Amino acid sequence: MSEAAAPLGLAEERIGSGPGLLIGLCWGIVIGVMVLAAFGEWIAPNPSAQDLATGVAGPSAAHWLGTDDLGRDVLARLIVGARTAVLGPVLITLGSALIGTLLGLLAGYVGGLSDSVILRWADLMFALPGQLVAIVVVGVLGGGYFLAVAILIVLSSPYDTRLIRAATLEQRPRAYIEAARVLGLPGRRVAMAHLLPNLVPLIIASVFLGFAYALLALAALSFLGLGVGAGTPDWGRMLAEGRTLLFKNPAAALAPGAMLILTAASMNLVGDWLAERLSDRGRAR
Amino acid sequence: MRPADHFEQHAYATMQAQGTHLLEVRDLRITSRVGGRHRTIVSGIGLTVSAGETVGIVGESGSGKSMTARALLGLLPAGLMAHGTVTYEGRDLLAMPERALRRIRGSDIALILQDPYTMLSPLRRCGKHLEETLQLRDDGPRLRRRSYRDEAVRRLAEVGITDPGVADVYPFQLSGGMRQRVGIAAAIARDPKILVADEPTTALDMTTQKESLGVLKSLQESRRMGLILITHDLRVAFAMCDRVYVLYAGSVVEVAAAPVVEAEPLHPYTLGLLLSEPPSDRRVSTLEAIAGSVPEPDEVATCCPFAPRCAWVRDDPCRVGKPALAEFAPSRHTACVRIADIRHEMSALRSSAEHPVPSATVAARSRTLVRVEGLDKVFTAGSGRKAGRTVQALVGASLEVGDGESVGLVGESGSGKTTLGRCLVGLETPSAGEITIDGVDGSDYSALDRNARNHLRRTVQMIFQDPYQSLNPARTVDFAITEALRARRERADPQEDLDALTGELLGRVGLPADYRARRPIALSGGERQRVAIARALALEPRLLVCDEPVSALDVSVQAQVLNLLNRLREDLGIAYLFISHDLAVVRQVVDRVYVLYRGQVVESGPVGDVLDSPKHPYTARLVASLPRPDTDWLESSSTAKRPA
Amino acid sequence: MPNAQWRAFLGKRVLALVVLLLVISIGVFSLIHAAPGSAEQMLLSGRRPPSPERVAAIQERYRLNESFLNQYGHWVTRAVRFDFGQSIRTGEDVALALRERAALTVFLGSYAFALIMAFGVPLGVLAAVKRGRGIDRATIALSVVGVSAPAFVTGIFLLYVFAVILGWFPAFGAGEGFFDQLRHLALPAVALALTGLAPIIRYTRTGMLEALDQDYIVFASARGLARRKVLFAYGLRNALIPVVTAGGLILGVMLTGAVLVEVTFSLPGLGALLIESVNFQDVPVVQALAMLTAAMVITVNLLTDILYLFIDPRIRFGKAAS
């Protein structure tokens, strides 16, 4: 397995009482956030209701996590904010994995000119500080959630491309690929029926690990005011707005921050665990 | 000068008691803990080594021989535990704290590992490996830095490296044989009394293997070291060792002096090992292969480990408990509990199996199927703008294979033999020269039209070296074979026909039909190679290019596959291009042989003639380097000349 | 490595660096046309109403009436002399504005990088040596949190705990003088370092585990070398190669990643300048910042490659490991 997706070995190392508990908890958080993303508006129907009279206040029975400076309920905004936290990263990782798989297979299996061109492109993208490019391009083009998503797809696809290319190059000289070529199978069949199934574990693991990266990158843009529009309930945005309220209602900033870390850490651990499990399954002795 | 002086007295007493043994291993067991469960890796080994003695531990993969070597120095990987006693100078090494053990390592007991390519740190110069070891010697005055270097150069000369410049190069700048010598020099830099050599030559070419073994033997003799040689090759053990311990699935099954074991093995496994070893001086009709494959030591920890594969097995006494090693005749130990009953049957089998059959007389040559003429292949390192050094793998190589003929292609690594095979099936495109297959120009597959290319595919198929990589880990046996059948037929056959054909092919390679649902992970190495053969046969080819098809397999399994290949040829009249480094193996399978040296064919002819009376000095050297199970094999080293 | 070969290597790498910068500069230049509205509107948006002289001056300066290629050529020749024009927002000279702000960002980035190397490598080694034990698990847990917690989030947590609750560190301000800065920038630097710590720990630990698993480690121990020597001269020395790559990348990330931390801690560095400029569509400043950081990152990458030559003889001798 190439270095980029080399598992941390957490599942193998067994933090605490074995992989079961920790990984189960992570799966729980991942699924929970997904549910909030899908049905958040039913659970907390009115996240933008203002109560200017109350203004900012600490946690209370009516508002478990308190209110922000416009008197909006932090918990409700947190629940509804799961939508933007999940939707964008899903689009980013799937888009990036799709581009990366196609380009990576093309570069690694077909090789030749396509390999040189794709590799040059990836090298150029690696030389750029990704976070900065996102800020500059999204900022100058005028911001917006889906613009940010599109830019992040472009920025993360070279990583997937390199990963898939490296894995393809590793598999390509193996005898089972060569045997398929000697049988006279067409190149497309060799790539799809033989190569791809052995790359799937890697792709799945990379989607999970990539999700965590996309989640944080998107939240960072929102935090800087470049992602979602003002007033939208979004964890990154809430963090920026709650930053000034640390003395009055710390939960307004800490809660969305905690959600970001928990979700990202769970995704990372689940991805790591999957990488370990899936790569063990088909591995030769 | 050891601080533990009070041990000396005790050590002396023990030395008296155990005679002249330098090292005595008693009931060594090695276990691992996986998820709270103990698994046996080695279940009870005893052995002794005296000064100036060479003992061999012989075993196939999975016998636990490498772990035994590491256990002797307290260097087991994390998670493995050794039990029992390893007595050296009256002290039990297994009970010794790490700090004290470190004083023994290198200075009293040294170790050389199997792979010369990974044994030396890639970031340290060769001389440095020696110097830092020399600095640890606690006898005599400490030397100046300069003197350590001189001493290192002197030590390198001792292992046959006369170029002092070698001390200043990095390991990756040397060949495997040279690296192994540097490793040996570093291992014995502190003049140890015992050297444990774990498969020291397995990764080397035949000719290099012989040279390295010669170096080891002469060092051992001149220093009167005790040498523990661990090997999978009985012939090497017989040539090098005074006494041989035969290890199988974690237990010693037989111990005796090397010539005695060679003359009459007293355990069915040893006999099986001897019989499945292809003889280099003659061809036999079939090799007496051992059925099945080596079990996990843990599975057979409570019965005779060989019971699952033994032809003479009886439930009682073989499976009722673990047979202990017992002295059957003076200085001859065996763990076979039925040896008294079966001894005569065993010798009868041996003498009957050793009847040679004449090497297939080269009959009137059949129609030429493949003709290769003046083949050149140049590889360029890097690509595009980075293109740098070029390597010429083939230099005007020519050969012919007749219809139904079995032709061998032998040579060492780097001789270009694999490249030639790959050119035939279109995996490489030659730089120059011609390949004609069944009347079609196969020099460049990509230049052919679809029909011609398909014709070539159906004429020539290939078996690859590494059975663990030749099947797609994500696909079942059924998928692999059905796909190949479809490639042959192109039109969609009804599924029932494909099923029937798949079953038939599996039967042909000696696998039960229910293997169809299995994935490669559930197959042993030998079984994988059988599936690979079945897949190639699905195209009904007339020539099978076999690229080292048995070199990754254990000897007992290798014999099964060689027998299978011979049987298939009788049944199907298929032709082989059999690529191998092993002359003894080649002799069992082919009619004619080509010897490849640095990309050129230096000699060819009927296999018996070439091996028995080689014309080219390189062939002679290859033949001489083939291990023979007698001690004068190593002495013959100086007679073979190096080709220019 | 012979001198001539060494010069050829260096020459080639520097040339590649220049080409890369040129490619990037085309993208950066295009930003003035990428922004919504015409380039003139954008460049003039700071003052209103624009006098005809101002419009003419802007058109003259950016050669807006000429072809794209000419505009670019003109822009890039000024850019290499570090002349990026005036800030739209403040009217201040761009180069001057950058110079004022750069010191803080460089200090913060280097501070974080020093923390990462000082803690990451030893922790990685420790985790590998004590594989599977408590310290290993704790280190892995720390690195998972680090990789999952961006600096702008940890920054807020650190602010809350150490500035608001405990009051050990100041919540705002950058401090004056070296030691005061060290104290003022401790929380931002730690927040920044936590993100970069994870990959360094991970690379060190993986590299170390891989190295410790090698035959040369067994062989070194079998010759009786001291454990410390085996661990460092054999283990760490071989494990260090991937760590150097990661270190180079992370130095780049630290220098650019200060943006979010500066916003979180309200520090007036280059990052804060970037965000202010981006939100104001102050393209000249954004262009200068983009070129500056790209140049920094690419130079660090080059230095990493050169460092490689010194630590890996296999590359020095142009031969891959077998």
C-alpha cells in the first residue's frame, strides 16, 4: 500500500479495550452525523429564530447549549449545521475519488504520454499550498458553498490520482495481471475486472480519510467567511461567530468545534480501520 | 575478562559433564501469542555443537528453522517466546538478562542472515559495519581509528575481498555475493566460537552459492568454529555438515551423521525429501513426491507431525501422541515410532526410485513450432528525459522449439532467460531479431492484427514464477478458468459447458472440482501453481512457457508439480520452454537445453550431453556449482575456470 | 558526488523552480480578470467616484488596453522587482504592507515548526520502540486528534482553557521583543503545531517500525552492538528519510497555514492581511501574497531535495535500492 494511505495501525494496535468499542463508537458518530444531515430540519425546525431580547446567554433548560449574540439556539443550529458539514465533503470525496481513479488508472496502466501529462499536472498541484489556493480563488471569485466544493474537488483529486497511480504501478507487474494479458484479454477488461477489484479497498479507505480532510477544509473556508452565506447554520461559520463570545457563552464556539473534531476523528479512525481490514482480506500469504 | 567470574568454576564443571559441547539446546520450544492464544512454532528441538563441528538444520518453509536460529541469540521478534534451555559455557542463554546476552552476541555466538540485500544498513559504508564491530572486542588494547580501518580491510581480505576500496563503498554498490561476504566478515569480526548461518546462500546464484559456502567452510575450519548451518537444501547440508538435524513442522524428526542419513534415512519424511530432490546426474521416470503440503506446526503439535502426509501412517501409534526422538541405532536418532516395521519397505522404495530412465532420445525432429533468431533486447533505466543507463538483456539469442518438444533455457539471474520467455508471449517487445511462432511473425505483438494476435495467444501460454502473485486475489478459481475458456472460444458457450470444462481442467491438474469456489488465499503455493497451469491450458496452447515454475516451491511440492508437467506433456503432446536456474530440475523435464550467459546462448544440445560433458567453460562452472551431497563438492571449486 | 554532477543537479532543480513559478504567476496574474466585474472596476473600487485621471493611470499601469500577453509581460517584469502596485483598500504600497506583516508570520511559522520537530520525532521514536504499549497508544491518539483538529478549532479550545479559564497566556496581541513574543505566540504556535505534529509522528513511527523490522537491525544486534546504537545509528538513521520529506512539506504548510490561526487569535500577520484583502477583493495584495507564499513553498521543497542528497547515499550515487 502506498504511503499516502498507509494505515496508522490503530485498529491493529487496539486502543483501550480492543477495536470493537472504539471503532463502534466512531461508526456511531459517523452514522449519527449522517442522520442529522438528512433529517436535521425535522429535529430542530427553526434554527434561525432570533431572540434579540435574550441575546447571548449560557446554557439553560430552554437552550441546552445557550444562545448566540442574536439569541439563536446554539443546539438547533448545531443540528441543522450537519447538512452543510456532510453534503459538501461527500461531493468532494466522491468527485475526487472518481477523477483520481480514472486518471490514476490511465496514468498507471496505460502509461506513456498520458502518464507524463497527468504526473506533471499532479506535481504542479502538489507544489501549490492547497489551502491558500482555495482561499484566494474562492475569495477572488466571490465565495459561495458550491464554488468552494468545486475548488476542493480540483485540489484534492491529485492526491487520489497519485494514490491510485502508485497502487496501479504496484499491481501492474504482478503475474496475475500479466497472465490476463497473455490470455489476450482486452486492456479495458484487464483494468476493470482484474486491477480495479484489487484497488477498491484502497479507494474506500481513501474516501473516508479524504472525507475528514474535506470536512475540515470546507469548514475553514466557512470560518473565514468564504463558504456558506451569512446566517446559514454551519459549524465553521458558527465557530467564527462564536469566537468573540468565549467569555459569555463558550458553548457557542466550543460546541461546533467539538463536532468538527469528533466527526473528523471518527472518519479518520473508521477509514484507518477499513484500510487495515480491507487490505488484509485479499492479501496473499 | 567477563565480570561474572564466579560462573567460570561452574562452567568448567559443566563442560566436563557434557564433554566438548560448546552449545547445548534442550527442548527448545517457540510459541507466539495471537489474541491471547498460544500457537506453537517450534515444538521441542534439541541439538549440540562442538568446536570445529558443522551441524546442519534442514527443513522446508514453515519448519521453524529461522526462528530457531534467532532464538539461540535471544533475538526473536516481539511476540514470540522461547522456552527450554540453551546452555553455553554452563549458562542458560534463555534465562539470561538482555544486558548479559548482548555480551555473548557477536563475541561468542554470531549470526548471518539469509538475505544479503537487507542484512547491511543501506546508509552505512561496508567498512563501517566491520569497524564498529571490531571496536567492541574487549580483548587487547583499543586501537586507533586508522588501525580499525586497516583491520577491517584485512578482515575483508580473509573472506576473499582483496580490493581495499570495498570498505569505502555502500552495500548497494556491491553484488549479492560480495554483500554476503561483507556480512560474514562483520559477523565474525569478534572471533566468535559459534556461527549460526541462516540460509546464507539461498538468495544467491548457484555459482555464487558455491563460492560463499566455500568461504564459510574454510573460515570454520581455520578458526575451529562451531557452525550451525540452516538450510532447506539437503544436498548443501550433506556437503557441508558433520551432523544433520532434519526439522519438520517445528520438530526434529531425525538426527545422524550426514553420510549416514544420506545412505539410509530413518524417517519417512527424510526419505521423502531425498526422493523428491531431483537428481542432477540422471533423469528419473517420476519423482517420488510427498503428497500434500507442509502443515502449520501448531496443527500437528500433539501427534507425529508427518502423519498427515506419511504413506506408512497408522492411527496407533502415529496419532496417539507426539513421538519423541529416540536412539534407534548408535548415534542415529529418529522420531518415527514405526521405523522398525517399515525400515525395509523404505529402503526398497529408495532403490526402486533410483532407477534412471535414459534421457529422452532426441527423435527425428518434429515440425518447428517456434523459431527465435538473433534476438536483442535493450532495457533503458528511467524513461523520457530521464532515460539513462541501458542494460542489454539479450544479445543475438537464437533458439528453436519443435512441436511437442520440451526445451530448457538455463542461466543465472541476469542472463536474460526470463526476458526471452516474456518476448515469446508479447510481454516484452524485442529490440531486434525475429520470433516466428507457428508461421506467424511474433516479434511485435502490437503490430499484429487481431486475428493473428489471437492465434499466437492460443498457441503460446505462460506459467509465472511466483505462485502467490499469479492469481488475482479478488477472484475465485472458477472466475480465472472460465475467463480463460471464454478467451479461447470467444462465442458464448452455455454456462453448463463451461462448468464441465472447468471441472475437467481442474481434474487434469490434480485438483478436486470443489476447488472452483475457492479464492487464492485458501490455496497453498503448489495448488496455486496448479490453477495457473489449468488456466493456461484452457486456451489449449501448443507451447507453454514455464518461467521458473517451481523455484518458489518447497522441494516436496516442487516434485509434485514437475511430475504434473511431465504427465501433461504425455497426455496432451504439448511443448515446453522450461526456464530455470536449476540444472537438476531441468534435467527431469526437458529433451534439449540452451545455456544462456549474459544474454547470449553459449551452448545447446540434448540435456544429457550438455550436463554430462559441457563444452563451454560457463556451462562447466554451472554444472560444478550444482550441490552434490558429498564433501568433495566444495573442494572441486578451484578446478572450474571462470569464463572471460 | 562529483562537483560537475552536483552543479548540474542544482542547475536543473533551480530551472524547474523558475518554470514552476512562471506557470503559477500566469494563474496569479489572471486573478484580476477572474474577479466579477471588469478589471478596471475592480481595481478602482476603493475610491469613488474615480476621476478620469485615476482611470487613465490604472489603465496605464496595468496596460489594460493591450493584449493579455502584454499585460502579463508588463505585470511579471514589475513583479520580479517586487513591485505589485498599490493596495486598493488602503492605497498603500503593496510591498511595504507585506514587509510590515511578514515578521510575525515567519516567527509564528518557525515557532510551530520548531515545536513539531522537537516533539514529533522523539514521540514517533518512542511510540515505535514501545509499540503497542500505553505510550504508543497515547501518541497515536494524540496524532489522530491532531490530524482531525484544524488549527482554527484547537486555537479556540486553547484560548478558552489557557486564556479564559486559567489565564496563563494572553488572549490577544503578538507581544514585543523575542521573549514576550514567545509568550504571546505560544497558544497560536501550539495550535498550529498540533496539525503538523500528526504527520511527523506518523512518518517517524512508521519509518521506525519499518526500519526496526529489517534484517540489518537483527544483524546489528547479533553483532552485539549496544541497543542505543542499534536504535539510532541503524533504526532512526534509516527512518529519517521519509521524515525529511514530511518535514519539508510541513514547513511549507506552517508558513502558509498561519492564515487561520492569525484570524482565530486576531494577530496582524500576513494571513490576516490575506483574509482582509480577499474579502475586500484587494487583488494586488492578494497577488503579491500568492506569489510570495508559492515562492516560499517551492524553495522549501528544493531545499528538502538537496537535504536528501546528504542523508541518502543511494540518491547521491544515482542508484535505486535493490
